[in-house]
Amino acid sequence: MIVGIMKETRADENRVALAPAGVEVMRHHGHTILVEKGAGAASGFEDGAYIQMGAEIVATPEEILKRSEMIMRVRDPHPLEPGLPRDGQIYFAYLHLASSEQLCRALIQSGAVCIAYETIQKADRSLPLLKPMGEVAGPMAIHEGAKYLEMEHGGLGVLLGGVPGVDPGTVVILGGGIVGINAAKTACGLGAKVYLLDTNLDRLRYLSDVTPANCFLVYSSPATIRDLITKADLVVGAVLVPGARTPTLVTGDMLKTMKKGAVLVDVSIDQGGCFETSRETTHTNPTYAIDGVVHYAVSNMAGALPRTATVALTNATLPYAIEIANKGWKKAMQENREIKAGANVVKGKVTHEAVAHTFGLGYTPIDELL
Amino acid sequence: MIVGILKEIKAEENRVCMTPAGVEVMKQNGHTILVEEAAGAAIGYEDGTYAKMGAEMIARPEEVFERSDMVMHVKEPLPPEYDLIRKDQIVFTYLHLAAAEELTHALIRSGSICIAYETIQKVDRSLPLLTPMSEVAGRMATQQGAKYLEMAQGGLGVLLGGVPGVDPGTVVVIGGGVVGTNAAKMACGLGAKVYVLDKDLDRLRYLSDVMPANCFCLYSSPATLRDLMTRADVVIGAVLVPGAKAPKLITRDMLKIMKKGAVLVDVAIDQGGCFETSKATTHDNPIYVVDDVVHYCVANMPGALARTSTMALTNATLPYAVEIANKGWKRAMQENPEIKLGANVVRGKVTYEAVAEAFGLDYTPIDDVLNSI
């Protein structure tokens, strides 16, 4: 199969959909890899490195779109740009269609087979192509919190780890999933007092087994949250309800009970955020303050650390890309339910129920098409 | 004794030299504490809290200087304060006189007893009133490295701890003292590969005993440095040669062998910096780029984390302040050699050799002053 790796076009997006190491593996499987010129530059992968692994460098996105049977990309195409796939082409990327009706309709019209990274799902209901980004965003949330606690940024002026003789900071993490556990590990590594909240008791038991002694596992309830945020120097929102809007766990009123200069980092901002006062920000202008509480709500946090994020993402996507390229999309979906769950829009039909629901479009189960 | 706690007037300085908890202890020792209004406000110590602990709140710094037997500060006195310092008054604060000629002359003129935090020294040659700030700065240094590795800041875009399946970042810490050890602990806690370099083999042995398994303790040599520079994502300059300028361990030429987007954090900037390309920056504008390498060289790093720094500093200064106030400066110096080493300028005489040398002034050993009383 001819697989095209396109350069990302969004601002702040420095990742690339396939690292040179992935090109080599795809080549071993007999596929032809086209890489758009400069696609990996921001992640530290020069065109030369791709060529060495056997990729063909292609100058324009139009040519990649024309020649490829499968397009891989990190982010969704802009609905108006010439990056839209064509009839019968496989489009394998993060799509987040439920948040863009325009893109959804454009993809329906294209007739392409659109497989979304974010809805590929394992039998245990985990989302293997969202995990790596959660693993990057979790630790980053603590780095951001540590930085914005500085007084010049409106922060409290507290060192999370304390020093001998001075009480360490208190970090409250809402949600014990991938983002939450990785944030907690990092905060524990800095020496903070870390409260990790979840409503799943079995998950709390597991976390209590594997996290360090300065991580306190607490069952999440409105009362617990109300109590803990008065003590918190840093609160990390790490709640993900797959396919749905994040619940609001900290209301605007509750900010008034917090320390002035405390920092909120809302990693769940991509799904709407779990603080009522969260609104999306960017890496160039990441924070704002409400009631003296510093808010950091950058969407796509992982985009700022593309060297790590690209490798992490492509480690996870590569096996699926290989399977799709080896078998073609039909057989791949028939034989691997995880890939089938990724089907969002296929040949003009919406095959993902939540997406169809969101926009009142007709839903066609993917099995009918297969 | 009447002890005056002054509000800091230096830009970006949010610390205060005594907490309400410290006031309580001073009161228990029978002293009167005057606190300038709003001295602790920036970090949440309200006037009311000081008053509750028994402090008397004073509106004007002039009155604090006028009434106090000992005044305390965090940073050195600034020009508007020079003429407020009275003869025989004890001034207990960071002074860093070897880099401040005008201040040195002002203190000589004042006839006061100037005891510098930074030269108080223990028998083991450690500097107990610098240690807490080094602890804060060291821990902060790693946090700055993590932040400025982001692409939007000009960094490489590497997560120091990596993720499962992706190699962690490499942090090189030059100097295994208080700053270096604390920077390394944080970097290890994040999950990075951490190299700590020092020239003291016994120190390396100690570090190798106490640090986690992802900390590699190496003997520092130019060859080792050159090799590690090519691999480093973050380099932390943590070299302190007491009383001297920091050696320039990383030259401008060496930047060219580094990764583009690597981050240098120069904690030694207050002593001139240990990278040739370092120049002091501020928290407002902390970084600049030379040869595609991001430089973070904020002087007085702990000032940004003023709550933690204030507590850390006052935990360390309080016992000395209590001893000086209880005994008076003469007996305190006679009985405690650590305090005696803090004497920098006493009744018009320069009693600290390095300061006298720096400005070609006469040096009077403090013992001579104490014996002549």
C-alpha cells in the first residue's frame, strides 16, 4: 500500500504522524511511504532521516493526497483546506468529529474511510491511541503547575517539593486514569503531598499499590473536593468520560474557597474542562486568573513536547497502521475489533453512533457496511 | 532588645525576614519586635497575624530604624536606607558586600554592626544561611528546565521523564553541592537520566549512596563535560566556589556541540555564572537564546517562590537572631564563632578580609575589634 505522511498545519502542532523508525518498519512490510517535505522537522526528524529509512519525500500535500491509498496525520484536516481525503482513501488521524460539524460533513462528502485514533478501543474499553498523549500531558501538568506557582505568574510562591524544614506543597489530582496517575507520579517525584481522587474503588486500590507513600488515594465526592481544594496549591483536572463532555467538578463559587495564587491545570480542557471557569488557552498565552486563582487550560498540551509526544504516539499507532496497510481497511476491521471501533465516517456514512447523534445525522453500524 | 523587621524594597523581592511564628519565638525570649506595615503581605502574612504574635506594627521604615537596636532585612539596604542606619545599630541581612562598593562605604560611614547572612559559617565550612536558598534554587532549576524545554519557549520539545516506550530526557548537573543535589533529586523524581558531576570524590561517594538509581555520579573533567553536553537536554550550572567567581565550565564554543533547543539553567549566575554565555535575567524576562541553546539565568531564583523561601530562610536565621538579641552582638560573636564570621563591617572597620581586599580597604580582624572593647 502507498501510505502518505502529511505535515501538520495547525498552529502549535509540532508532532508528526510517523517517525523515521516507523517508516523502516512499514517498509519491511512492503509498503511505499511518502512523507511531505519538512513534516518531521519540528520533532527533530529531518527529511534526510526519512529518506535513509526508505521514504520518498514529496513536496506538496496535493501530491501526497493524489498518490496515497492511506493518509496518516496527527490532527484532523481543516475542512476548507485541500487536505481533505478523496473517495475510497483511508484517513487515519485524530478526528474529534463530535466537536466539528463542518469537518464531519466534509468527510461524509469525501467518500473516504476515516478511522479516528481516539475511538480505537480495546476489549477492556481502554483507548490505546489516547493513552500516550495522556502520559505526556500528565507529567506536563505538574511542570506547568510548578512554574505558574511562581509569584511573577500570579502564583502563591510555593515550591511543590518544599525544602527540609518547610512543608511541601499540596497537589490535588481529580481523576486516577492515565493522566492522573502520571501527574501523580511526577508530583510525588518532586516531593509534594499528592491527593489522587477517583470514584472507582478498584482503581484506587491499584493506585494505592503502585504509587509512592506521598500519594494519598481518596474517594472522590463533592464534599472531598470541597475540602481538598481549600488546602491545594495545585489542582489538576484529569477527568475523562470517553465520548462525553467532562463533568464540572469545581464550580466558579468554589474558587473563592481556594488560596489566592493557587494554580488550576485543566488537562481535560479538550473535552470541555472539569473546572467551570476553564476556557481554552494556547501555549503562547497559557494562563489567566479568576478570583486570584491561576488557570492553565492549554488544549493539546502534548503538542509542546513533540519529540517525546511524536515517538510516544507513533509507538502506539504503528501496529494499527501496519495492520490496516497489510490487510486493507475491510479485512483489518473484520479481523480486529479495535480498528473497527475506530471507523467514524466510511464512504459517506457516519459509522460512529455518538458522532451521528451529536449532529442528528443518520447512523450506519459499521458491520452493515462490512 | 528591640528588633525591627523591615519591608523589602528591592524589585521582585517578595520575601520577608521574619514570619509571625518567628516573632512569637523572639517575644518568648523577651524581645520587642517592630514590624513595618505590610512587610509580609505579598506572601500572605497579614499585619494582624504579626500583631497577634505580639509584634508592634510601624507605618514608616524611618521609625523602625530609629527605634530598633537590631534591624533585619532579606536583601541588602538600598540607597534610601543608607542614612537611616544608626551608629551601633545591628544590621542583620544578606549583604554581598564584595560586589557592592557604594554600600560598603555607606555601612562604614554608618558606624553600625553589619552581620551578613551569607558569611555566617559553620565549623565544617558550610554556610547555613545560604543552604536554604540553594535548596530552593536547586529544586527550582529542574522545574525551569522542564518548562523551557517546551517548543513554545524555544526548547527541544522533550518530556524529561519520557513515557513508557520513549527514552527519558538527560539532565546534566554540574556541581554536587546543595544546589546540585537538590536539582538532581527533583530530576530523578521526574524520571530523567541524571548525571551529577563533581570533583570531590568523597562527595561523589556520598551522592552515589543516597541518590536514586537513575542518578549517575561522575567525576568532572573537561572531557566528561564535552561528552555529556552533546547528549544533554537540560544542563544545570550549580558550581559554587565560596567567595570567588564561578569558573566558566561551558564555553561559547561548546554550545555548538549541544542539541538545538537544549536548556541551560545557570544557578551560579549570582556568582557570575558557570557558562561563558550567561548573563543575569529577571523573572519577568527569564530566558534568551544563544546558538539555539535556551539560557535561563535568573538572579535570585528563590524570590519567585517567596512563601517557601521565606520559611526556609527564617527557619535558618531565627536561631542566630535569637542569640544575637539575647546576648548582644559582642557576646554572641565571642561565644559563637559562626556569628563572628558573619561580621562584615563593624563600627566603621571592615572586618571581613575578602571585602576589604575587593575595594583596597584596610582589614581589621574582628577579634581585634572584640578585644579592644
